[in-house]
Amino acid sequence: MALAAAGVAVPSPAEAKSEVENKEENTSLLEELSLFMEKLKDVYYGAVRLLTQDGFCTHCKTAVDTQHHAFIPFYYLKNGLEFRPEYVGTMKRHVWMKSLMEKKLTLVLSLHDTLYDSRPVSLLSEKEKYLTVEVESKSDDMWRSKNGMTLCKLRPFAREFLLEANKLFQMHVFEHSHPEHRKEVISLLDPQGTYFGKRIITYRDSEMKNLDLVLAEERGVVILDDKLAYWWPEDHTNLLQIRPYQYFKRCDNNKTWITKVVDLFKTRHPEFSYAEERIDEDAEDGGLANALELLKEVHRKFFTEKDEDLRDVRALLFPLES
């Protein structure tokens, strides 16, 4: 539910800008939620309870039947935290107003096959087994998982991509990969929480990836993922699909003869992985470098549009043909 529909006055752009400029830059999302709720409590509390923690209203501590009122879990922000649907819409609107003032859009990133690749040691091909010895001497773009059973490889240009994208987007992670691998990748790429903060959404939050759990209006959200099928169909128009990063050899036992024939005409020879050939994706002209250029163009065109009501990343990602 939008602010106006809920009977709450929507702040003007000038008021929103003043509010943003007066906040400390390192205010966390949870702190921002608390500040925003203070402004809404006189309108909502007493009649409607919007946030619950472990089943109790965060304001009056009354027990709330969250299932009956279809509360949405936001456990990635804090364990046990749930929002009433209309509050989610209100917060999305708030983030939209803030993004217009800061000229920052929202970027939702996948990790596996987008920013890194992994392979169990037991499934490495014969030509890849040299990596089990060399991994210790490699730079920090390759590592062995803590249990020692998997090799992980960072995609070329991953660090540069995050550094540049962070200037134009507030970034989230939406990832369904192995929890241990996910934590290791994030600790490597964002050890101080500069890029993602608490905005890390996993399969625990939702079995199917969707933008309902992203606190930003969909018209200002771009998804960067290599797998379209993992997302709700209604979110496909927000998705910029990147070529999957596959450093290690994939098993092709399920390929039909015609699929193998088609593979012969691809630019890279399908019989060998990057690891087997001891090469890697081109950092300057690879998937992430090209994606960054597209994201910069979307950002530029979005904020060039003078009519704020017409600003929509979906129209830029999938323009209607005349």
C-alpha cells in the first residue's frame, strides 16, 4: 500500500532531500527502519501493527497472529523480524524517494556463476587436478572451502565491478548456493560490509527468488543473474541476464547428440574448461565488464528522464519496439 493510500502524507522531494542530507552516511538499514517507523507510529499504532519481532509487535509488545495477517518475513535483516504487507509497500516507496535524491538505483546480485564458480574436488577432471596443488600458491581469487572438499574461483573483474557499481547502486545479494561458500565469497569481496551490509537474501527467506523481499520499488531495481528460471516470472523484466561463469568443467552426460553438435559452433571449444586450458575469462571484455557498461547506461538514461513518473529500469532493459 502506498503512503497516500494509507493516509500518510508523502514528503516532497525537497523534504526528502533535506532528510537524507542530514543523516549520517553510515546509518544502517535497521536504524533507518526504526527512524521511519517513528514518523508513522502516530498514524498506524493503536489500529494496525506493522512490524513484529518473534511474533510480538515491536512497539506495544502485543502478540500478533502474523500468519492470519500475512506478515512477510524479513529474517535477513534480523532473525524473527516480520513486516505487514502494507508496511513493505510503504518502505519501498520511502526507498524510492531516497534513491531519487541520492541518484542511486538498486542492484540485486546473484553470486554463484555470476561472481564466482565452484567445483567439488572429487569432480575435477583429470586436466584440472593440478589445481589441488596450485590452489595454495594462487592469489586470493581462488581458494579451497573450509571443509577442503571444494575449490572456488572468483570471476575476473569481480572486485572492480563491485567498486564501480557501488557508486551508482545500493546492492543486495539474493543467493541460493551453499551457505558456507556464500559466506566465504562475501567475506572475501565485502569484508567490511561496505557493499551489501545486511542485504543478503538466501533460500531460507524464499525458495524462489523474487523482488517482494527487496525493500525498493521495482521500477528502480535491476537484477544481475545468470539464471532466469530462478526468478518469479513477474520479475523477469527487471533481470539483466549475464553469461554464466564456468571456470571448471561441467558434466555433459545429459547432453544429446544434437546439443553437442550445436556446441561445436560456440566461440569457445566445449571440450575444455578454462581451468583445463589454464586460461581465464577476459577481465576487460568479459561478462562483468560488459554488464557494468550496460548498468552504467541504464543508470544514465534513468536519471536523464526529466519526468520522474516515467522513470523505470524495465523500460530501459526491455524497450518496446515501435
